[in-house]
Amino acid sequence: MNKKISGYYFITDANLTQKSVFDDVVCALNAGVGIIQYREKNRPTRMMYEEANRLRKIIRNALFIINDRVDICLAVDADGVHVGSEDLPVSIVRKIIGQQKIIGATVHSVEEAIEAEKNSADYVAVSPIYFTGTKPDARLPVGIRVLSDVKRVVSVPVVAIGGITIENAPDIIKAGADAVCAISAVLCADNISAEIEKFQKLFI
């Protein structure tokens, strides 16, 4: 990876945006975010392609990751793809997208994290740390202890996601998170850039 995965990890959400995912991404970039994930599971494929292609033109100085869809990632030449436990296995995704692109994998346990790294994931996202309403199919919270355990056994960056707020983020970072994602806390704020900057300062 030519860019480090650290700080605030931004994920789009059309259901929470107060303007548009494009406006939100611009706000995130203005706040110095280094990684942006396009996650819109309920979009028709053509619409996903068009939105992702537009975002590709906006995102120049940050990593651009596509959630789930390897085809969309390749179609818009994104920097990588993020997959969950119900998506294609990391090893298969690597065969499809090659060695140059990034693969992120959502994990729920130490065992899953070890397996993801072994299969060439470039980073793992431990989820959900706390209860979250942003993702309807989210599992039960794994808590900070699993996050800390994962950090000890893998060498790739560890992202924390799920129920994170500016209040509990310091404890999560202390437990070893290289990056945090707090979708609701940011997208529901009046000033997205300012809210992201609060999280960014925790990593200084």
C-alpha cells in the first residue's frame, strides 16, 4: 500500500446523508481523511457504477475502497475492495483483483483475523465493537477485548467499526485500533468536516 490506513475511516451511507454522498465525501477529504469506502448495498448495479465512477474522479489524495463489489472496484479502477464474511473469500478476491489493489476484510474474532491476513488481506476491520443501528445485519458486539486481541496477533492495520462515538473512541484507539469508523456520529452531525476532525485529533 502506498498510503497508510490510519485515523478516521470514512464510509458513505445514502440513508444517513443530509445532502449527498458526494458532498459527504468532499467534507471527508477536506478533513484530511485518508481512506474512503463507497458502501451502498441497495443500489442497482448501474447506479453503483455511476456513483463510484463519479467518486473516483473526486478522490485523488485518499484511498478509494468499494464495499463488497469486486466488479465495481475493477470497473472504476478503485484502490481496493472491502469484503465481509458473506462475500467472496479473500483468497478468491485476490486472484481476481491482483496484487496491486487493497483488500480489507471484516472480522468478528481472532481466528477470522488470522485467516484473513493469511489469505492476503491488507487490513482487517473488527466489527461491531458496540451495538450499531447503521448496519441492519450486524452481529452482536464483540467489544474492545476482541479488538485488542486481534491487534496482538496480526501485522496488518486494524480498523474498528460499530457503535463508535467521539466519547468511546479514545478507549478503542488505546486498545490498538489503527483507524476508526463512526458513521452515524459523523453523518448525522451538522458539520461533517468538523466532526471528523475531532476523531482525527485523537490520533495525533
